[in-house]
Amino acid sequence: MELEDLANALIKRAKQADLGIVTAESCTAGLMCQVLSDAEGASQSFHGGFVTYTKEHKSCALDVPEALLREKTAVSPEVARAMAEGALRHSKAGISAAITGVAGPEPDDDGNPVGRVCIAVARHGIATRGFERHYPDTGRESIRQRAVADALKAMTEALGSVSAAA
Amino acid sequence: MELEDLANALIKRAKQADLGIVTAESCTAGLMCQVLSDAEGASQSFHGGFVTYTKEHKSCALDVPEALLREKTAVSPEVARAMAEGALRHSKAGISAAITGVAGPEPDDDGNPVGRVCIAVARHGIATRGFERHYPDTGRESIRQRAVADALKAMTEALGSVSAAA
């Protein structure tokens, strides 16, 4: 229920701000899209999302530089920011959130541990914010849900501050 | 469990054919990505997907012509084919499936009824196949699951025939 509540709150705020939402997801593999599409009034604010499960598809669909992926691995605030900005660029939405991390059960090929997740929120005209979380390894589904919850909260916060400034 | 089995079978066939998989989803909003990412060995074959919930995002992310969306509505075999081909073009994958339809609870803005779903499968070098299904209105989640099941089966069949001809 918590994810549902967070998604409803975000969609309501996005409508007030008259901004469409787009997502970019790696380890959550579309869960954020699922949750947003089920929110009340989603069809007016939720544009869609990019599920970029491999590094190659992060470059292909979202223009994440291959050199950045090599240097920082896929699980880094830098890559999360590039994903969020890529999603904005390839949509007409006004705000985006990206999630890239390791949901498990195994660490990734670069040695990033299960539970390490990076999240970023991008909006035109303000600096893209990226941050890192270390969730306890309570299982793949649980890590995915926590990551989506934090991404939805971060987008809602970004809309709140923008609205307060307007 | 049925979706899990279908996804495992598809990933196995894709590995044998040495082809990556990409998806394009509208009414299923990322469910096909979720299911594929949980399949055994997914990380070697599943590249990712495009969730295009609005008509605008179908044009923006997958180059579906706006005129086609106006003429045929979003729920048509023609738009499903354009989505599948757009997903291939914006990835390095070798096979794609697209789903566009009405999961409910209401008909869409163009009057397409709940349960009408169009699916297409695209591969380089062969004609893109699109077809239409009319599922009974047994609820949003049930319609989504049936659509994903049919898309996974259609991709597996497309890989089967290709392999037999090789």
C-alpha cells in the first residue's frame, strides 16, 4: 500500500505542477512504471519509462556514455543522473527519476553488492540530483520496492520545492 | 507461474538463437519487463524495454507516426507493429515484442473497449507480425497477464521458426 500512496501523491503533485513524468529503470525493471500506471489519474501525467537492464541498452536508449559506464560502473550516482537526463531528453515529460542498482540475489559483474542502489531526479532548468542508498539484503522484491519508494519520494520532493518557489 | 515458465522458455530460446530481447509496452506498463528480468539467465538476453503509456510518448520514444495514431488509434495492429519496430531500432536487441491495448477499468478515449489488445513481434530480416486479441473483462491485472503471456509466446514462436530455418 505504501507504494500506491506514494504514487498517488506524486501524480497529484505532478498534475498541480502541470508536468509529465517519465522514468528510467535498471534493477527495478519496470516496477516504477507499474506502480505509476496504477495511480489515480495516471493517464494525464505518466508518460512512460525506459527499462535499461543492460549497460548497452543504457547507452542505446538513454545516451549514457560508454566511458562513464566503464569508469563508474552502472551503479553510480553519475550513471543515475545520466539516465534521468536521457529519459527527459527522449520524452516530452517535465520530470524524471532513474534507478540503477543491484537487487540481487548476486552482486553485479563489477562487484557492486546486493542492496546498493543509485537514484537521480532530473528536471529542466534545475541541477539533476543523484544519491546512493544501501538497503539491507532482504530479498530482490523488497530491495526493488524500497528503491521505487525512494525514487517516488525524491520526485515528489523535487516538485514540492519547485512549486513553493513559483 | 505460467508467465514465469513462458519467460524462462523464451530466454532459453533467445540464448540458443544468440539474440537479445527488447520490449515495447503500453497497457501492460512494464509487466513484460518485470517478468523477463526475473527469468533464469535474463541478464544475458534481456536488454530492456520501452514503456510508452501515452500516444505522445509512443511517438517520442519509438517514432510511431502521429498520423498513424490519429488514424488507427493506439490500439491497432499497425501501431503495435510500429512500436515493435521502433524498439528494435532504438536498441541492439535482435527481437522485440510490443503490446498496446485497454486493460481497463474504462474504455480508452477513442472508444476501444476493455480487453482489446494488439501485439506485434519484430525481427530484423523478417516481416513484422501483428495481431489483435479480445480478452474477456476479467479485471485489469488479468488482462495484463494474458497480454504478456501471448506476447512471450509470439516471441518464442518467432525464434522457433527462425531457428528451424537456420
